[in-house]
Amino acid sequence: MIRVAIDGPAGVGKSSTSKALAKYFGFAYLDTGAMYRACAWWCLKQGIDLDAEQIDERVVTETVGEFFTGDHFDISVDPDKPAVSADGEDISEAIRSSEVSTHVSKVSNIIPVRNVLIAAQRAYIAREESADSFSGGLGVVAEGRDITTVVAPDAEVRVLLTAREEVRQARRSGQSTAGVGAEDVAARDRMDSKVTSFMTAADGVTTVDNSDMDFEHTLDVLIDMVENAI
Ligand code: C5P
């Protein structure tokens, strides 16, 4: 069982590279950002005011806890068809809306909420060790902001995927189709940095700066790292 932990800021191509890497090795793919997005989506749907000056953290934490323990939430770790659902409804697109993007950090900044999500993410990763898991015990690629440091600090492969600011800005602009402008995403990075550390690599984490690499090159570098760990 190989665990690959990938962290990094927005605009670096983390999701597409992680997905392709998982596909290449037949591993499971866990998009932890999608889990935080699903929580924000759920809270908004329950009518919680995430624009309030003083967000009721206790209510948000309870609501998120109920989302997971009440069996509302589901995520597919198949890299060929990653999907997130709530009560059987596919919300994979809804969680990419600009409304969710602008509110997600308010939810992910609440430490008790993070603790619920971290426990759930560890359970998904641990599940991949069993023979009847998606990957049949082969491995998992988990990506986010705190995977190398908090969720799976003992992963076999730990990568901080990053790129120069102006390169990420350019890639962000190219990704603005969901209505998320470059500034919004920069603000999200700033807010996310309050509770997670994804701008510099922790001890034992390899930094891959893909500023001057295209997608295929980045993927090749990561494939080499995983092959060396097998
Ligand atoms: O990766 P993505 O941009 O979809 O993540 C959405 C949001 O989820 C981030 O902006 C951050 O607030 C939160 N997140 C987090 N920890 C992770 C992954 C995502 O706080 N491991």
C-alpha cells in the first residue's frame, strides 16, 4: 500500500496531476478540497449565515458532524469518475460554484470542523489498505492543503507542488470559468494559510516547483517519485 500525499496552493494543477497519477498506478484518488467544499455547500443549504460577522462555529461544527455521521455525504475515490454526493444527489458541479468557493474557507478555518474532516480523510485512506477497497490495497493519492503535515504525515511519498506566484495567477485566470476570479482565489490562499501550511515544505516533504514544467512533465516527475517508493 503506497500513500501519496500532495499539498499545494491554488493554480498549481494539483487536482489534475493527482488524478492522472492515481489513474496511472490504479490507485484511489481522494480530493480533500471537495470534502471541505461539500461541507460549505451543505451549511449554505441548511441556511447557515456564513457571511455573518461572527459565524456560529458550534452550529457549523454540529451541522458538518451530522453531514458525515448521518450518512448524507458520499465521495467516489475512482480517479476516472471522482464525484461527491449528498443524500444521493451528485453535487460535484455545485460545489465548484463561486458561492461555495467564496465561503469554503470560512468553514475550513474552524478547527473543530477540520478535526471532523481529518478523521474522515484518514478513514478513507486507511480503507484503501483492504483488499475490497477501490484500489484493492494498491495505494491512494490524497491531495489538499494539510495532507503531508496533518492527515498523512507518514505517507510513503510526500510532495509540495508549487509554482511561482505569477505562473499560478496565469493558470488561475485560465480556470476562471466557474466564476472565480484570480483575486478571489488569492484571498482564499491567504485565508487558508491561517490554519494550514502549504506554501513551504515541512521536513521530509519534497518540493516540486512546476513553474517551468507542463502537465506531462509534472506528471513524469511524480510518477518517478512513486516508482522509487514502490
Ligand atoms: O482544493 P480546493 O481548492 O478545491 O479546496 C477548497 C478549499 O478547501 C480550500 O480553499 C481550503 O479552504 C479547503 N481545504 C482545506 N484543507 C484541505 C483541502 C482543502 O482547508 N486539505
